[in-house]
Amino acid sequence: MDVSMNLWVLTILGLSALIAIDFFIGRKPHDVSIKEAGIWTVVWIVLAALFGLGLLVFGESQASGEFFAGFITEKSLSVDNLFVFVLIMAKFSVPSHLQQRVLLVGVLIALVLRAIFIAAGAAIIASFAWVFYIFGAFLIYTAWKLIQEARSDDDEEEFEENRLLKSIENRFGVADKYHGTKLFIRNNGKRVLTPLMVVMLAIGTTDVLFALDSIPAIFGLTQDPYIVFTANAFALMGLRQLYFLIGGLLRKLVHLSYGLSVILGFIGVKLVLHALHEGGVHVPEISIPFSLAVICGVLIVTTITSLIASKRQAARDAAGSAQEAEAEQKDSVEA
């Protein structure tokens, strides 16, 4: 898809305007209700759908299909980010009324960093076609690693600050408590960071780790930088509302890692086949419609099986609690 500089500028201005409206409406710190989160989640999904349909009408069907496949993939991979966001919020004891501001700025930082990743990835792909082998192998390895982590029994998770974040904290210093929405304060004549600024940086920089697999994944679906960027933008900008909407449901998505591993492994195979095809080897290539069907199918099956498994586990826990209560009552009667 040929994208002019004017279209790039208009797209960035349009996204900036949407972000500004979102920020203006929710500028006052407050606890986000389920209704508010649900409305804004629907708004961002509708906007993404309208953008994809616009590509179909004014662009071409392949570009539209690539956008929807990329958007759904990035959205599903972004849901995995929410688990880490929950850990970060708990680590820094972020007040509930400030979490919306933290996520908004943190996601904006993540979007800027991802844009840099996308530009670098597009330049590498344009110069070195063999990089598809590396991307494909990395995605397959990531898929295997996700399965290993999902099968492990270690449920004790804790967020650990990365080196960049620690160096920033050591360089500027951090206040001992939150000061509303202030990012910097004066402490004994020295300008120091507030915990709010630190947690925003934690959200934004931690997302880079997720971009290491999500960016190669979407490049496995399309090599168009414009589609890669817009799919990432729409997926990330709706992530903040999704955090408040399904925060309580995250623990019920027990099979999410398995579903994401299947998706990443599938795209990894697709990348390797594409690289072989580009190298002159006669191998079948996986089409975008088929990729879209596989991605949606895996997510639907994963969600259904997760909810069923969670329901069964809840029933077993309730039965176990009832048995324990009955045993305690029996012991007290005998005593």
C-alpha cells in the first residue's frame, strides 16, 4: 500500500486529536467505573473498525485484512500486558483515582517507543530479507517459552524494575509519597521524581519487552509500516480502558498463555514460509484471510475453555471450603 507523507501526517494528527479528547474528558483524577471503561473500550474498537473499513473503501482489501489481523493480534498480545500492569500498580501502591492518569501517560510512552521499534524493523526488513528467518525463529521460541511458563506451578509473581528505571531513580531521586498529579517536586531544594512519574515510566518501558515479540508478530502479517503502526496505536490506546473493564476477569483467563503461544507459533511458521518463498523455494504461503480466521478462532476457543476451567475451579474451591467448614463444626461438637 502506497502511503504518502500527507496521509502519514493526517493519521498522526488524527490519533493525537483522539488522544487529546480522551485526556481532556478524563483529565480529572477519579476512580474509573465499569460503565465508563466499557463505553471507551467500545469507542476505541469502533474507531479501529471504521479505520479498517476506510482502508477497504479507499485503499484495498488486502490492506484492510492486514490491518484487522494485525489489530486483533496486537490487542490479544496487549491483554497479556495487563497482568504486568496489575503487578506494577501493586508494587508502587498507586491510588485508585490516579491509575487512569498513570496508564494514559504510560501507554503514550509505550506508543512512542514502539514507533521507534517499528521504524527500525521496517528498515531492517527492507535491507535484509533473511531477517524473516530470525523473526520466525524468535516467535516460535517465544511460543514455546509461553507454554513452559503456563505449565509452571510458580504463581508468585512480582514486578522487578529494569535497569533503565533504576538508573533514573538513582539519578533524580524519588519522593516518599504521592503528590496528586505532580510528576516532580522540590525536596530540600532538590528537584526529585514523584512515585507517579516513576510508575508511568515503569508502564512505558516495561511495554518494550512485550514489543520484542508483538512487533515481529505483526510484521509476520504485513510488511507495511503504516498498517503496523496504526494497528499498534489502536490496540494500545484502548488498553487503558480494557484494564479497568476486565481487571477482575484477568485471573479467569487461565488458558490465555496457551492461546497466545499458538498464535505466535503460527505467525512464526508463516514468517519462515514467507522467507523461504522470497528465497525462491516453492512452499505454500499462508494468506491473510486464513491467518485472520486462525487468530480469531484461537482467541474464541481460549476464552471459552478459560471460563469453563475457571468455573470448575471455583466449584471445587467452594466444595473444599464447605467440607472444611463441616469438619470444623464436627470437631467443635465433639469437643
